[in-house]
Amino acid sequence: MEYTLAIESTPDTVEGGTGILLLHPSTGETDRLDTEFLATDTDAMLVISTRTTAREVKQKLEYYEVDESRATILDTLSVERGYTRRQSDNVRYASAPDDLDGIVEETEAFLAEHDGKLRVSFDSVTELVYYADEERAMAALEDVLELLAEYDAVGMFHLADEVHDEETVAAFRELFDGVVELREDGTVTSEF
């Protein structure tokens, strides 16, 4: 299955199973690229958030006019922070940002329960490394990338490049089929 990419300086389409790494400055405005990725050519989307709560993700989707009825949000922060949470059809919870098994299980459940063109956004790998560690984060991402291939879905994974050393960034780059780089000045380049 082919998926349209509506992100500047990227190929017009990518095949199902493609994992894309979004490298960005820690202060970079990634929401625009993320929502462009999610909103285009999509039947259902999963937003995995290790950086913001489900409420904040909903606000982002609303602001960028992404069809929320197609979105499922996996909130990994609210349980750990003690916020009130109500599981629903479109909001799921993992116990903490380092609940890697829970994140992988919820991703698989989403992919198994939905048909058509499926997109996954993982915001952010940087936070995942912070809460877990690099090795465990990498293993979990490998599992999620295998699921994308198995279910013919596509995913975009956020990594704030200047927070990590060059070796770490290089190791993460190797996991992905494509890399989109957002620079400080807002320009976008990609390598697929």
C-alpha cells in the first residue's frame, strides 16, 4: 500500500511499513510536520505521546484541524503524574513513559483493530530515552517498526537531535527507512 507524504522536501509517497525519523532542534516547531503527516491519506491514526498528555494532543489536533474522529491517543504521562484519566475508544493509557511493553501492546492493538491506511506518530523518542534508557528504547522502537511492516502502516518518530550525542543519533537513524530533518530556521530536508 502506498501512502502520500504531504511534507515538504520528501518523496510524494512511501510504501506501507515505512518508518520515518523526524530529527529536530529541541525548540523546533514539530507540530506542523506531525499534523501534516497524520492528516493526509489516513483512515486511522495513533498518536503515542511520551511528551504531552492526551488533552494537549487533542488541542494540537484541533488547532491544526486534523480529523480527531480518526485519532487514537496513547497517553503515557497522565497515570504517572496522577491525573484523572478515563479510558475511552480514542484515548488509551500506558502506566508510564518507560512502560515499553504497554506502548508496544497498545500499538499492536490499535493496528489490529483498524483497517485501511494507518499512521502512527511517536512523540517523542527523546523522552522515551530519558525515561527508559537508550538500549530499551531502541528495542521498543524495533518492535513498533516491525508492527508497522506487519500491518502495512507508516510511522513518524520524533528525536531532538542536539539532546543526544552523535553516536546515539546515528544509531537511531539506522533503524529508519527515511529521515526528515527540521532545522532551527524551519527548513526541511529529507533522506530516503
